[in-house]
Amino acid sequence: MTALTRKLLRDLRRGPAQLLAVVALVALGVALYGASYDAYRNLDASYNAIFDRYHFADLTIVGGDAPAIATEVATIDGVATVATRTVADTPLRLADGKTLTGRVIGLPTTGQPPINQVEVESGSYLDPSRAGGVLAESHLADQADLSEDSTVEIWVGGTWQPLTVLGTVASPEYLWPAASRQDVLPAPGTFGVLFVPESLARQVLGPEPAEATQTGPNEVTVYYTPAARDDASELDARLAALAQRHGAADVVPRDDQPSNATLALDIKGFEELAIMFPVLFLTAAGLATYVVLTRRVARDRAIIGMMRASGFRRRTVLGHYLTTGLLCGLAGSVIGVLLGIAAAGTVTRLYIEAIGVPLTLVSIRASTVLGGLAFGLVAGALSALAPALAASRVPPAEAMRGVVPSTRGGRGLLARLERWIPATRRLPAAAWFVLRGPTRHPRRTLYTEIGVVLALVLILVSWGMLDTVRATMARQYDQVQRQDAQLVLDRPADAAILDDLAGVPGVAAVEPITERPITLEAGSKTYATALLGLRPDTTMHTFLDPDGGTRPLPATGVLLGTALREDLGVNSGDRVSLRFLDGSPADLTVAGFVDEPLGTFAYVSLDQVRALDATARSTGALVRFDPGTDAEAMRRALTSRPGVVAYEDTEALRRAAEDFMGLFYVFVGVMLLFGGMLAFTVLFATMSVNVAERSVEIATLRASGVSQRRLARLVTAENLLLVTVGILPGLGLGWLATDAYLSAFNTDLMRFATDIRPGTFAWSALAVVVVALLAQLPGLRALGRLDLGTVVRERAG
Amino acid sequence: MKPSARPAQTDASTAGDDAAPAVELLGAAKTYGTGHAEVHALRGVDLTVLPGEMVVLLGPSGSGKTTLLNLVGGIEPPTTGRVVVGGREITDFDEKARTTYRRGTVGFVFQFFNLVPTLTALENVRLVAELTGRGDRERAMHALEDVGLADRADHFPAQLSGGEQQRVAIARAIAKDPPLLLCDEPTGALDLETGLGVLRTLQRLNRAGRTLLVVTHNAAIAAIAHRVVRMRSGEIVTVTTTDTPGDADEVTW
């Protein structure tokens, strides 16, 4: 090993805490990249493996002449398999009497269907000899504690029919148990899926007066060849056109399938993080590396001068200091890659366990490992480049000089301020010590500020997301949805039943609601949603205008979720077509748009629903309770009334939404922790460098009788000045970053309007100040350990 | 000792008039800055140093002695004039050529030693010697023996006295066996005793045949030189020569 290499290695051990801070930042950045990106890819791979194994449909066609559609679709190139089935929603009652919205899906009793197969997790598959035997989807089974031989009832033909659970199953269609794309946050106990013999599903479906002709299967599922799947959109469009010719109401590609769309949206968060986190941390690491190495080069100027005077080439010196950055980057990235691999596996398993996915694929990907290493090395090299170049440009004559303090006296803002406002000259010297400190190395000061800003961005993004999600929930459940419960009735919601429900003690108000699945069409664009019919003077729903105000439900025309303005390309006053599930069409005028956090619906008055479909009737009721009533008692009282077959508790929905955010809160906590660590390490690096660089003057002041406590106060004041200057831009950028990050999650299903409480800004700023005070402690302790004689003699020459 | 003073314009030496010069400065001038900020650090200096000679450059701060040393050491080029070392003109060397020149031809001893604090005495010596392929342990130890520090080879700079540190710096300079040793205030940061030790070492190296150019403002050191060049305001004022330089042991200040 050459003496130069030995110097390099031993130099790394000089002031190791600063370099360790850099290594920690790189490691965190790379680990978060690895963890989030591999978690995303693990989950994606797991889902895809499940889709392959269980032949998850590439396209689902709802309504229309299913047998005819299936026959024609089977002849199209790229279609591997086609199947038909019957799917129907009906109230479901559990053994304890609780009711929920049930969905029955027909399966062949003789064996698995060719498409959308199920994984039998306990018990056995359907048996032709057991007509009343059904399979419970795993989420329902978990929530209702169903197992083999449990009993459930479904509402068929006006009565409750008991069924026996033969087994519990997982389905690729219900990895996330979303009832529809508009209902992606189902509350436990409000929705459940049963896989039943096809004949039973058809019995549940009809015939009903409104759909008297429909007694056969009502869905076609299509599975593509692998080659066709690679370019699915073209085939999707072709099959959609074909299906619509046969009266299909809705065509759902795999990407839009409710469970898949929800999970894709969720894991998209990991993908976003895989970019955002590393960018923040590696930028911070870069700043810290720059600051630490610049200080080292300044400290080593005389030695670098000696080396150059002795014949070392510029590139040797350049390489010497560049290697320091590279080694920090390498050490950080190796640690980060290892941490990332461990974290990715853990995150994937936790996530999959929380969701209840039957298959987990966790693998170590060479591309992620190499990417992580490359990120760390590039961050180290790039940030070391400027100091290393500066080192290589140190003239050999530096070896002849003692330490010359850098001076920028007479220039800059402060100097001008002093000239313009003579009174400032009366400020005590201590004030100038504090004010001038940051102007000595403007670039380093700038980087310290960037460190403060980055830390605030990370903290505020985490905290701001929390605030925004809470505000979004409050907006949805306190402002938009005003009912405490929604009831499903087995009869039209006429005056008699509404009066009866209104008479239940604790009920403040009752209103009818009609809910019909529809597909909206405008030109070639379509959108599947629900048409909700309410009284024009409804008190159960507030229609929030996109401009921030509220508006009433119009007597004529439809209010559309604001996402449809873009998705369908329509504006107020335009005509929009809609198609009911049975294929019957209608036209409406767009009366305006509503801005709602969850879902994108179409709202019309009840009279309009009846005008569109004479046979339509309200079979739902919205109920608001008197303040302070016991929700559980109300559930018992209302579900015992005649005609009430299912009950959905708004508070339960809200709790479900908050539970859904449980993982998110953990994630926010981790982000806050990382934000604090980032702030600490960046500020530690810069502040300890500031103190180290000024050891001579500080020692001189101490030698002159200035107390250590007073010096510590001056240094603290200077550091606080630096942090304070960074706070305002940090808070502003933090808000923008939160907005940008959340907007990545905005879809037609969920919209977040960035809403950060003023207190959050204050607490975030305070958190950074506290972290800064902690970060300067090692530097202040070093002040106390200064050997005055040695410092003054050796450094000043 | 028989000193004699003569004007700086004549530059013969008593150390051997018939030998080829080790160093020649011909009208060498150095100007820093431009316009109002122009500083004439060296104003057209002529100086010849013969092989084996020990020349001491004396003068107050700002007299140009360190600038002269920098020109000879190839640290910076003259603004005008010529610099010839060992028969090679280095005046117009570019940065790369000057680096190669410094590597092979000169050894530097600095006022503040400039030892690498994270390397032992031996490693400090090897650091520079490795540049010329003379960085093996034996040679480096030999250099340390030359300065009387073989027993301190494994000590770090912080474990050495100031005099010892300067002697390590001298060992570092001579380990690559340069024909010319340039010393910038070698005793400037040392007390009397340790300073004398360093002078003894330098004299011994000179007596072994090495050419030395020593910058100092300590007039006492002039006693051990073959020639003493006094400078002021960038010019050579006088050159004093002696046939028999004094012994370092007899120097005091």
C-alpha cells in the first residue's frame, strides 16, 4: 500500500463523525430507494403471478347479451379463453343478524372456471351434490369469522335463503375487497363476496320486473394470449365496441378492475417514494459531502501545497479527494443496498399480510442493487468533485504560507447595510460576529440553507400528508355525506316506510335514495359509475362546487364528479349519454360539477331518475341520527324494522378509511423520523465544520478571556440565524412538495386537496430548530475541548 | 572565516568558479497583480549558485526571497528573465513540466514542516519518495537515519517535537535524492536548540555534496553559508562570500 493510499484511509478516520453523517445519509437514500422500489416491484410481481396463476380476466363485459358476446369474442385474435357467469348484488345476513351488501358470483360446481379461478384456503370447492353450499371470499370470512360449515343467508326472491359455507377462498378479483371502482374503501362488515353455484347466482339475479328478460349470465370474462396482453389497449377497445353492439352496459379492462385499480394506486405510492426519497437524501448527502470535503481541503491546503511542490500531479490530488467522496458513497450505498434488501422484503411481507394476498414474491434484483450502488457512488463523486477540483488547483506556493483566514470584508449585503445605515455600526461586536459568520463562506451557507429546506420539505411532506388525509376524510364524511347510515330496503322507499323509519327514536331525518349503476358516454369516451337520485332539497348530501362554494341539486340536469370534466371531456350545458345495466340509454344535460374527495358520481333529482326510467324506484334510505345517539343501538333498532335488509354505518366507513390509513400513519412516522435524521446529519456536518474552521479565532477569543458559555451562545445564535433564514423557503417548498406528491395520487377515485394546518407549519419549523440545536451540540462540546495553546500555535504558525 | 561583500550584479562564487552552475537566474523578475494592484516581488535578479554550494537568502518580509525560491523551485514561472537549473532552462515550462521538474530535481523544506498528520515519520518520507520510485522502506529509513531520526520512524507528527518534525521534513525532501534542496525558513518555527539541530543536519547534507538554497530572516544562519545574498524590495543588495563557512555548532541567536 502506498503512503498516499495510507494517508487517504487514515484521513477518513480524522473527524469520522462528519463522514459518518455523509455515509448515513447516502445509506438512508439508497436504502429507501431499494426498499420502496423493490417493494413496489415485489408487490407488482406478486400480483402478476397471482393473475397468471388464477387466470385473472383481462376484460370483463357487464350486461348485454352475454352468450352472444362470448361466442363472438371467442373468434377474435388474441383471445385465449372466454367464459360467462352471473354476478348479482343482494343483501347478505350473518349468523349474528348483521346485514351487509353482498355479492354473489356464479361458479361452475364441477370445477374451477377457466377465468378468475379461486384459491381454496380452507374447506373444499363447490360440490354439485351440495346445492346450498357456497364459498366465502377470504375478507368476508375473516370479518364475519366464517369457516367450513358456517351459515349465511342471502336475500333471494323476497326471502332470506340459508347457505352453508363449504370453504373460504381468495380471488384475484378481490385481493382488495372493493365493491366497485367508486367504492374503493369498503368498511369491514358492509360488503362481502360469496362464490355460489351458477344456478343460484342466476336465481338471485332475476328475473325482476325491471330486467324481466335477463335470466342468463350477465357477465363475460375474457383472458388474452400473452402476446395480446402486451398491447391490450387495442384489443380492449375492439372488444368493447363489439360488446356495446350487443348491448353491454360496461366493459372493464384489467387495469380498471376495482381491486386491481385500487392496489395499483396504492403501490404507486412506493414507486413515487422510490424517486422522491433518494432524491432528497442523496441531495442532502451531496451537500454534506461537499461541506465536509471543502472543509478538509481548506484544512489541508498547506499539505496539498507541499504535495504539489514535491511533484504530485494535479490529477493525483484530484483523485485523492475524489476518492474520499467515492468511498463515502460506496460505504453508504453498500450499507443502503443491504438495508434496502432487508426492508423491501419486510415491507412486502407486511403489506401482503395486511391485505391478505395468497402469494408473495420477494426477490433481490440485480438492477436495484446496481442502481443503489450507482446512486451512492454518483452522489459521492458529484459532490466531491468541486472540492477535489479545488484541491487540485491549490498552488504549490500554499506550502510556504501559514493559515490565512478567508475575508470578504467590505463587500456583500452586510457591508452595504453598514454603509447605508450608519446606526448599525453601533451594534455590539458580538452581533456582528453572529451576522458576519454566515457571509464568510456564502456557498457553504447556501448549502446549509438547502439542508434546512430539505429537512423541512421532508418533515412537512409527511406531516402535511397526514393533515391533508385527515382534512379529506373530514370533508367527505362531515361535509359531503351527511347521513349517519344508509339502509337497503326490500321494497320501494315510499312514504309509509320512510315515516316508519323516521319514527324510530333517535332518528332525526330520513330521505330516500336511488342508486343505479350506469355508464356515462360522451363521444368515444365512457365512464362507469353510479347514478344517485336524491331529493332536490336533500339535507343528506352537500354538493361542493369546484370553486369552493356549495350548490343545490338541480331539478333538471346532472351534477357530475369534477374528474369527469376531463375524463369525458364535457362541460356545463353539454349533453351526456348514459346507459343502464340492462343497456337502456338516456340523455342528460350537465348542470355542473361537484368536487368530492372520494369517488366520482352522477347526481340527479329523484324525479329525474323516474323520468329516465319509469320503473325505477328508491330502494335505499339515508338516515341521520339525533346528536349523541348510540350508533350500535340505532343499527339494532333500524335493522329490526320491516323492509330493512342491509345497513351501512357511515362512522364504520370512516373508521375503515382511517384503518386503511393505518399503514400510512406508520409510513408518515417513518418519514418524520427520516426527516429528523436528514436535518440532523446535514446540520451536524455543516455546523461542526463551521466550528472546526473557526477554532483559531474561537481559541483566540477564549484566550482573551471570553467565556466558553458566551462563545457557545454566539455560535448558537449564528446557527439559529442560519436555520431561521432557511425556514420560510423550507415551509413554502414543503407545501409545494406536499401538493406535488399528493397530486400524484389524485385520480377519479380519490382526490386530495392539500390542506396543512397552520400549527403544522409552526411545529415543523420548531422541529427543525430543535434538531439544529441538537446537531450543534457535538461542535459546542468540541469548543470546550479546544487546547488553546496548541490551536493558536499550530494553526496560526 | 573570511567574509567579503560585493555588489549583487557580479555573481561568481568561491565554491568553485570552474564548475557548471547548479542554478542560474538571469534578469529574473516576478510581478503579481495588474494596474494599481501591481506588486513587483522580484526585479530583474541575476544569481548563480554552483553545485555543492550553500547559499543563504537574507532579507526582511517582502524582500522577494521566497519568490526567488519559488522561481528556482519551479513553483511559479518568472514574469520576465530566465531560470536555468542544472543546465536546463525551466523558464517556459508549462504546469505539467514544472511538476515533473519539481518531482525529480528539487527537495523542499518548509517553515511549518507540512507533515501529513495521519502518516508516521517514515510514511511521510515515503509519501514523497514514492513519486520517484525511491519510496521503499530501506531508502526512507536511510533518509531518516541521515537526519538522526531512525528511532522515531513510527511516530506520528503529533508525537514529535518541532525540531524532529522539521528533520522529518528534511528527510522527506532528501529521500528522493534531489540535487537541489530549497529551504524556506527552516528554523523559523523552532526554538534555538531545535533550530540548531536542524542547521546541523542541513550543513551535514551540504557537506555531503548537496546544493542548498536557504531562505531566512535570521542573520545568524548566514554564518554557515558559502554565500549570503541580502535582498530588499525585490532586489539583491549585496552578496557576501566566504571560503570557510562556520560550523553550525557555533551558531547562536
